[in-house]
Amino acid sequence: MGKRSVVPFGPHHPVLPEPIHLDLVLEDETVIEAVPSIGYIHRGLETLVKKKDYKQYVYVVERICGICSFMHGMGYCESIEHVMNVEVPVRAKYLRTIWAELSRIHSHLLWLGLFADAFGFESLFMHSWRLREKILDMFEYSTGGRVIFSVNTVGGVLKDMPNEMLTKFVKMLDEMDGELRKVTGVFLNDYTVNSRLRDVGFLTYEKAWELGAVGPMGKASGLNVDMRQRKYAAYGDLDFTPITSNVGDCYARTDVRIQEIFQSIDLIRQAVAKIPEGPIATDVKGTPNGEYFMRVEQPRGEAVFYTRGNGSMYLDRARIRTPTFANIPALLETLKGAQLADVPLLVLTIDPCISCTER
Amino acid sequence: MANVKRSPWLLHYDGSSCNGCDIEVLACTTPVYDVERFGVVNTGDPFHADIFLITGGINSQNKEVVEQIYSQMPSPKVVVAVGTCACTGGVFKECYNILGGVDTVIPVDIYVPGCAARPESIIDGVVKAVALFQEKADAMDSKK
Amino acid sequence: MENIGGNKIEMTIADLLPKTIAKKEDGWRLSQICSTSLDGKYELSYSFAKDMEYDIFRLVIDHDDVVPSITSVYSAAFLIENELKELFGVKIERIGIDFDNKLYRINEETPFK
């Protein structure tokens, strides 16, 4: 038996864009246990419901996280809309779906880049981010913003995308296809990359279920946790099969995310073909009174938006359970028995979003 | 240190930002914006860094981390606060755990506004920081 | 029944653990635990998900009531329970990994209470 030692990992670590701290208990180079400590980004923004009314709070929710900003806004608005029994116009639902799927592509490309950086493949990082810029161009073209673009409002969306713009986006995505396949092909087929990803960080189906893993982390272990099957927004009209894998290692998680990129492109294509004409928002009058648990599928997995109104302009409670929060126990499980050199890889493999986790 | 402005090294730390400004800072180092053409290199080590880019406000826990990183950087050093949260606390100013902008704990030289700060304005801030860095280095030389 | 995004099931403190064990044996995963401070009481919602179904255990307790931890059933609940303990001041007994109010390490005491 080797000597035990404790190695601190983070909060400021070159591989982490955001601070999280792990105390790694090592025996030689093998991790025996990992103890997380969080709170470096804790702001306490759920208390802001007492200071901002339910419509202003949309802007706060969008700033929980800059990567899935749009989907946070969408989940919160849909939750309030269910409380208030507001029927959103169909065109608004489709527009939300299109922006949400674009966000998913942007988030997965961002993750692929950071992941490549974590295993030391810097040119792959640059290529993934170069492709991601094209998606950001579409955001900028349609809304004016690049990462936080605030188009959600209770009752619909604030900006319309004309049909010519939508067809142009589909054309741009079609043109990206070849390049995307080339870059993602490196992740899936390259010998060196494969040797870093395969058979690393196993998470079995039973463990994933027991620890409540969501999103690609759960999907790669065979869990059916794709919340888009709940048919919120316009997903009920679109045809898709949730992507799962039954391997459960780092390679499978990469594979699931890459397939989701192409699935999102397909969903956008379907949505653009079916989008009806009409208004983009309904006028919302009155105040929320009641409660609702809204679940949406973010790039990182299931997010739960709980809102509770008391009949005034200010909510009693808004609670956001973000996907990374649910994935941390699964991360600690995969770290057990891993090599110290693989720790950055495993931390990145859950696609951590710490500002989501701590709010 | 006659021409130190040609190769300043950059350190990025995420205070309590929402990630929006972080990914824009990272986007600055990638092909489309490429801040490295000004001689800037992104490093992860405070001991090698000259320019400190910080995003997000200060909360009760990361206060010490920011102070520590700042004290580890060799002089001369320039601090750039990126984004509205780093400048003033922004939308989270009223949250119980936010103390305020970065200037509540360390001196800030350059403020880059925006929510999220656009890559163009971040590059603008970095270019200003590089000039200021040279100025500080010259001032240090003349004292010797 | 009022639709709150799932089925609401009223619960008592004594019933919580046995009913949670039954849920786990039935193949449900723990989705989240949420607390709301209302008129000097806490309203806890334990939600469980199975495929696309959603069940919510609703527990209304006083500030002094002690709730058993469910980490013995779902070990992943330790993060959420530590959060409830630190931010709300809910008294939770025997949490698997107890951070003892040092999870977020905030200066203010129970800001959500």
C-alpha cells in the first residue's frame, strides 16, 4: 500500500475556466476520494425575487450562466406562463426552439474546445471555437447579442426572425456540416485522442441512476433523461430520438455530445420548415398566483425551474436546480480510482458550469 | 525593460461572473479575435503574469483568492476589470453575498464595460493595459 | 387536481423516509429538493422523476422541526441537504457528508429564512 497524501485541486487552475476546489485524497497516483468545496461564485441571486418583480427577474435568470443564458430565460418564462395559464403564440414557441437548439450547438462546441484543451490538443480547441463563432454570428445577426441576448419575455419572445433569415441560417448550418464532421471526426477517430478518452471514468447505468446524473453524463450511461420528450416549446411537433450510449466512459460522453450537435441541426431544419406565421408574444396581464415545476433540457441536462407566486408582483420563491449541481455526485464517483493525470479530463467531462451550480 | 510592451503575459481569473464575460475573454484568444497578435500570451500562472484580467464581482469567499493572486504577481502589474459585474457589481449588486466590484479589494487600472463585455471592447482594454504596463515599467526603471 | 408540473403528494415527517425508500425501489431517481419560507414555516418539496413522470413530496414543517436526511437512501442528496441547512436553516439530521454550514461559506446567516 502506497503513502496517502492530499492534493488540492483549484480554485485557480489552468484547466478550469471557473473556480471549483477539490481535495483529492491520493494513494500514490490513484485518487481514493475527492471532497468538493464550492462557493467561489455563490451570489445568492435567488433572493433577488424579493427586489425585482416577476418580469424584471427574467434578466436576472438569464445571467445565472452566460453559456445557457437563453435556456435559463426560456425555462423561467415557461414556468411563469404555466402558473399564469398564458398560452404562448405558436411562432414564439418555434422561435424559442430554434434559439435553444442553436444554443445547444454553441455550448457543445465550446465544451469540445475546452475538453481538447484539457487533454492538451490546442489546435483542436482553436478549431472548435472557430466553428462556434459562426453560431455566435447567427445570434448577433438575429438579436444583437453574442452570449447573453435577452429575447425571452413572459408571454413570448421580444424579437422575430424573418423567414429569409431562417432559411439563411439553415444554409449556413448546411455549409458548416463538412467542417463540423472533420473537426468532430478527430475526437472520435484520432488514435491519440482515443487513448486518452476510452476506458477512462466509467459510470455504470445503476450508479448514474442512483446518483441522479442528467444530460450527456446520464445519457452516455444509458439513462433516458432527455427532457425534450416532455414536448415543451415546439418539441412536440418535431421528430427526434434521444441519443444514448451504454458504454459510460469519457469517449461515450464525447460521442453523445457530438451526435447531439448534428441532431440539433436537424431539429432546426425541421423547425424552419414548419414554423407558422403569426404574432410572437401575447400581452400578459395580472400577477402569478400558484406554483409550477418546469423542466427543460439544457446542453448539460435537465434543469428544474420552480416558481411560486402569491398574487403580487414579487414571487415568493424561484428555485433553479441546474444540471451541473445534479452531476457533481456522479463526478465524485468517477474520480474514485482515477489517475491524478486524468482528473482535469474527468472534471471537464461533466461539462461543469460552476456559476450555474452556485447561482 | 525598454520594450516590455511587446510581450506581456495575461492571467484570467473568474470572480463570481456568470461565464458570459469568461467565454468572451477566452474567445479573444481564439482565431476570430486573436488577442495574441499584440504579443499577449494567456498563462495560468500568477507568477508569470503581467496583466490581470478579472471578470465578475467579489464575494465573501473569492476575496482572499483575488488578493492572493494579485500579491503573487510580480511588479509592475496592470489590473483590468472586464464586464459590468467586475466594474460595479452589476445586476448582482443587491445580492447578499456580493461585496461589489473588483476595486473593493484590489486597485483596478482599466474598466471594460458591457454585459457581457464584447470581444472588441476587451481587446481595447487589453491594448490600453499593454500601454499602461510599459509606462509603469519605465517609471520603475527611472527610479533605479 | 391543480397541475404543478407533477403529482403533489402530501407528506409527514414520519412518512418521509419509508415513502422515499419505496420510491427508490420503484425505480425513481431523485431530481431535486426545494425549500420555500412561508409564514414562519418551511415548505419542502422532494421531487422524483421516472421517465417523463414527476412526483413531488410536499412537507410543511415549523422552524424547529427536525427532518431526517435521505442520504441513506439517495447518497447524492448530500449537496442539496447541505444547501438547505446552510441557506435556510432547515434542521436536517444525519447527512451523509455534512459540511456543517461550510458549503458556501457565506458571511450572512441563513439568508433565505
